[in-house]
Amino acid sequence: MKRYLTLLHNFLVISLKRELEYRTNTILSVLFSFVWVVTTYIITTVVFGQAGKIAGWSIHDAILLILVYYVISTFLRTFIAPSIIDFSQNIRLGKLDLLLTKPVDVQFMTSCQKLNMIRSIRGFFMFVVLMLYATQYYPISLFTACLAFVFGILGILGMYAAYYLLATASFWFENIWNLEELFMSMYEAGKHPFDIYQGPLRAVALYILPVAGIGAIPTLIIRHAISPFTLALFACSTLFLFFLSRIFLRYALRQYTSASS
Amino acid sequence: MKDAWSFFVVSMKDQASYRGAIVLYFFGGLFHIGVAILVWLNAQNTQFSGFTKPELLTYYLLFLVLDMVLGWYILHPVANQIIDGRVMSYILRPVSYLKAWIGMELSFKLIGVLIYGTGAGILAFVMLAYNVELAPLHLGIQNITLASLAGLCAVALTFLLNYSLGLLAFWFTEIQFVDYVYFTIIPFFSGELMPTTFLPPLLQTINQYLPFRYHMSFVLEILMNKVSGGEVVKGFCVALLWIVLYGFLTQWMWKRGTRAYMAFGQ
């Protein structure tokens, strides 16, 4: 465990150094990310101004959902997405071989090696706004906050597993340059009022491609609008997806014929 | 245009080799529009600024296909080629980089239109099967011709804007900051997120003089008969003005950029 924490610390330091190397990009990204937050708020008010309620969700519920979504998705985009995109490219270019020879878990190395620290600044800002907004509009007990936090983590785990399963398909497809685009489209589905998904779509969004986990589940917990049974099933499905991603990686590695040798 | 044709042929072969990527691209686009349709299907109101619910759903279906035809999103590929030095092979050879991208992107569009057209057809079929009402399109020679011309303007605008933003990589080794602007502000003003008539009146007025409306919304407005004759003429004038400005900008950036460029590892 200590080895992995040390590695994570080193990855963090290297990523920070890399970002600071491109100072203009870092400063402009931070500035524009605030413009982006304001634009997102305007978009939400315009949409709800036109639509009234959407699937029973008011504008307050939707803003809460969007804040939760951006805090959680920032975590995914900071700590996981950059490495997984590289993972897919490394398979094609043969760079994976080098990682396979290292005495650490392959999934860990291919999931956390590259971090995008700029995005974490925006995430932190959104987290502060979320806290202020949620406590003002919703009565939250410590238990509810803890439960929302735990299910936020589970949501990250579920989306991570789904993303990793998709990236592992690169062992067969070779060049999946649209992986990020597809994942972002899936991701985006999580920021809309969850009740727009009904019937089989709802089951898919909860348990198979758990986009509900990156926004809707913690929001519904804060709103006290979700049953314990659904939460339990969601937790089981995310854990299952995570183990499935590990099993699938092992299977894929057995099929892997290096591209570099 | 011989350069463009050669790159078109090579790019077609390249895409035939990487079919997995194309399939993923298809699902990404379908997913995005499918969710937007679900959002508006579940809206409490049935009348929006200038649109009924069936019209709005038709708008998104049309968008699905037209975005593939009109949106020439080459920002990242251009920037990546400059950052990793692959652009050197164009600088050192008697080939136009701009024409090369026209050829490559055209092949991608051709495949994309077939895929997205099928996708939009399937979505429309599913919606009709579930008794979701769609608005009929009243297409005549006049609005088809005007929409085609507006489409050409839209292609020129998105292509030149993306190309010039990609050329920023000559000066900045990382251009992540451009994403924040490009993928937040432009979809808001171009009609990608929602029709531009949904914007507050002041923003609508400003948007008439910005180039972004002519990336997509203008074509849809013409196709759906949401714009009057005088506004069409004014729209074309603004769009053409921006094309000329973008044209000068890209030429200037290419000249200055290639002078300032230092490729390493080549």
C-alpha cells in the first residue's frame, strides 16, 4: 500500500510540474473555467426558463444536480480520464510493454499515471459552491452528507470501471481515437434530471453504464428521494463493474501481442 | 485541388482500417442528441420561444445529421500535428496544409453523414414507434437552395475557426484553455445546446453579429422556415464578412506561425 501511495504522490508532483511548465495555458485555463461555470449557470436557467420543470425536477434540483455532477466528474477528469486515454494509445503504440514489466499493478499504473491538475482547481471551486448551495436550499444532516459522499465515491468507481472496460477494448480495436469523445457523451448524460430515463434506460443508467452515479444518486440522497433498495443495488452493481474491469483486463492481457517487439 | 483529392483518398483508406473508432464516434453523437431529445420530451411546457415541442424534437434530429455535415472540427488534430512536429512534413513539401485538411476532413464527413443519417433515421423511427410527434418539414426549392448556401458558409466558418485555433499551437505548447471557450461558449451561441431563439433578447441581438449563429443555427432556421427574407440576406452578409475575416486570419497565422515554429525531434 505504501508503495502505491508513494507512486501516487510522485505522479501528482510530476503532473503539477508539467502543468506549471505551461504557465500561460494554466492561467488561461483557470480563468476560462470560471467563465465556463457562469455559462453553465446561464444555460441551466435558460433551459428551465423555457421548459418549466423537467421530469418533475425544478431548477433548484437541477442546479444541485449539476454542481454534484461537476464535482464528481472533475475528480474523474483529473485523476482517471487522462491516464485511460493514454492507456488506449499505449496499447496501439506498444508503450504498454514497459508498464507490464514494472512490479506494480497494471490497472493502477494505467489508471493514475497522468493527472490533469488544472481541472481540479475548477472542481474545488465547484465543491465550495455546492456546499453553500446545498446547505442553503436543502436540510442536510451529517448522515445524509456522509451517505451522499460515500455514494459519490461509488459513482466514481462505477464510471471508472465502465470507462476502463471500454478502454480495454483497445486490445482488439487498436485505434480508438474517439474513446474520449464517446465517454464524454456518456458522462454528459449524468448531468440531466435523472427521471428523464424511464424503463430499461433507467436500469442501464443505474446499473450497467452507471451515469446516475456521477450526479443523480448523491443528489437524490440529498433530496431524500431514493429508496435504500435502489442504493444497495447500485452499490453492488458498481462493485461488480469494478471487478469485471479487472477480470476483463487480465483476459485482454492474455490475448495481448506486443506492438513494439 | 489535386492535393486535397490525394489526402481524401488516403484518409478514406485510413478510416476503413480503423472501423472501431468510427463506430464509437457514431455512438457518441447519437447518445448526445438522444439525451437532449429525452430532456425536451420531459419538459413541462409544450410551447417554447418560437418552437412547439414537435418542432423542437425535429430540430434536434436535423441537428444530428447537419452537425456531421457542417461541423469541421479539426482543432485538436491540427494542434496535435504542430505540437508533435508532424506538421513538418507539410511545411517541407510542396503541399498545402489547408488543402490537405480539406481532403482528410471531407472523407471523414462522407462516412459520418452515412452513419449519422442512419442514426437519425433510427431515432426518428423509434420516436414515431412510441407515438412521439415530430413536425413535418415544408421544403421547397427556395429554402433548400438557401439552406445549402448557408451550409457552405457554415462549413467555411467552422473549418477556418478550427484551423486558426489549431494554429495557436505554433505559439502555445498546450492549448487546453481553448477547449473551455470552444466547447462552452460556441455551443451556447451556435444552436447546438438549444435553438438560439431561447437566448435572452440582448444575447439574441448580439448573436446576430457574431459568427457562431452561422455555424449551425442559421441553416436550421432556414430549413424550418423560422427566418424571414430580410433576415436571411442580413445573415448571409454577416456570415460572408466573417469568412473573409477568418480567411485573412488563418493566412496571417500560418505565415507568422511557420516563421516562429521550432520542431524538435524531427
